[in-house]
Amino acid sequence: MLADLEELVVCESFSSDLDAVARSADVVAAQGARHLGAEPERLVVNGVTHLRWTFGTPRVLLLGHHDTVWPMGSLDTHPWSVSDGIARGPGIFDMKAGLVQMFHALASLPSLEGVCVLVTGDEEVGSDTSRALIEETAQRCVATFVLEASADGGALKTARKGTSAYELVVHGKAAHSGLEPDKGINAATEAAHLVLALDTLAEEVNIGAPRDWRTTVVPTVVGAGTTTNTVPAEARVWVDVRVPTLTAQERVDVAMRALKTTVAGAGLVVRGGPNRPPLEEASSAELFTRAGLLAQRLGLGQLSAAAVGGASDGNFTAGLGCPTLDGLGAVGGGAHADHEHVVVAEMALRAQLLAALVQEVAR
């Protein structure tokens, strides 16, 4: 497993470098073919390379991605290493170790009948080219297992917030800021009012919501103006929204589109909207219970569950109504960070659990 993990980690696969993603797909395809005894379909959509293996009539979807957030050359500063039972390297936790565990789990099964494996190449940048593939595949299945990394302490991810992304474009009117500022319409001032209005919007959506599982509405990037002596004619506010339920996602969308301007004469255009639906606990409850019973039977101890704010491609499958269990990949930590790492001893144990889950559900 470590040799396979090194093979994937040392092939860098920054999402924005499509040539690198294609090279990574070649490595993942070869490794998968060795373990599964079959070549994958190579699905290239707008230059992004995805891989899919299908065995018979699909019942169980195993979902992962091979792209990473790490820019090319990151191996120079974050080299592959294994020391004291900890493996390190760019993308190792999110989520190349999950792919290795998946291949080894499937290789241990007497039959792959009913199994479909989909490894995408653009999860880290929003899954724009792979979403249709994910949804089309999941619609034919009774369960989806997502090989994203586990939560803290190895917890499986039984709920994920959904995501929405908005761009608020404010249109004002330029004027000389020293000679006749009163003849301008200051888009920056209006943007400031909108940023404050977003706090009120979040408070209203969260009325009655649990304190530890609330909707967040966060302005992330704000820009306005062209020169230091000109009233800004345009401003933009980008907003990241995370929602625990589909109802909350719909409420936020309605509220965002109902935003009003405060500065006289200013115009507002709201772009964007929901991206990933939430993975609600109801979607994972039965599968988590089944995984817990199997873990006990295998002597792996008691499983724990976590609800997390980050989204994955499992949000898409859950949104379709396909029961989905996430976080079945690596145990470790530091996703996207300098201390990204994997606990080596857990890899085989997680592969055992996945193999048992796939065999039971496919049967």
C-alpha cells in the first residue's frame, strides 16, 4: 500500500494544470488496472480527465478524486516521506491515500459485480466538469461510498453542509472625488452596506437553528474602484455560503436575490447560487449503522461520526436521494496545509472496513 501511495503522491496533480491532471490520471488508471484487472473508461470533459470502472450492473458507487490543491513544484517543499508511522506529501490526506485504500479493498473481494468506481479530476475546483458524470452514475446505484479523508480521530462524515457561491455586482457612477464627488454614485459605499446586510441575513436564516450547526454567510473578496481620485463606478462582493439543510439553502437564495441597495441610484446584480446541496444525516444514517456493525464484527472498534462544514462530491449523490456515507478514506489530518499527513497503520484497517461494506451492500 505504501508503494502505491508513493506512486500517486509523487505524480503532482494541481487541479488548474490540466496536463498534470492528465498525467495523474494515467498513473491512477494503471494502478487501478493492476488491482481491479480492468482498464477504466477515460472521460475527458473540457480538458479534465476522469476515470470510471464499471463491473456489471452498478449498485454501489465508490467516489473519489485525484486532483489536489497543491501547486506544481510542491514536492520540492513537501517531499514524500514516511517516518514513525506517518506518511507525508502533497495531497496525501486529501485524498490519494483514499484511492489506494479503495483499490486494495476492491482487490480483496471475490467479485466486483455491481461495483462502479469513479475518480474525478476537478473536485477541488468545484466539480464543474464531473458533476454530470457523478449524478448520472449515482442515479443507478443504491449507495455511494466517498473515499474522502476522515474527520478528526478517524470519524466518518455523516453530514456535510451544502455550498452556495454568490457575486454581488454593484453599479454606481464615476465622478472626480475632489471636484464633484456629489455627482457620483459610490459603488464602494453601497458594497459596504451590503456586507453589513449579509450579517442580518445570516441571523434571520439561523432563527431556531442549533448553535453548532448553523448557516454561514461570509463575504470573502471585496473590490471597488479604479483610481484614488475617482468615485468608484463598480464594486464586487463575493460571498461563500454554507448550509446544513436544503431548506436553509433555499431561504438564503431567496434572501440574496431580495437584497436592496441603500445608496441612491446604485444598481445591484446578484450572480451565482447553490452549488452543492447538503449531505444531510438522513442520507447516511442507515449506512453508518451498517458500517458500525461491520467494524465491530471485524474487531475495528466503535466508529464515530462527524458533521462538517466542508463539501464533497458526496453532496451531489446525497442530493439525488442516493444514500451516501463519506469520510471512508485516510485517517490523519492537515488537508491543504503544511502538516498534511496520513497514519499508515490505519490504511489497511480502513480498506478492510470498505471491503466489507461494499460486499454487503452490493450483495
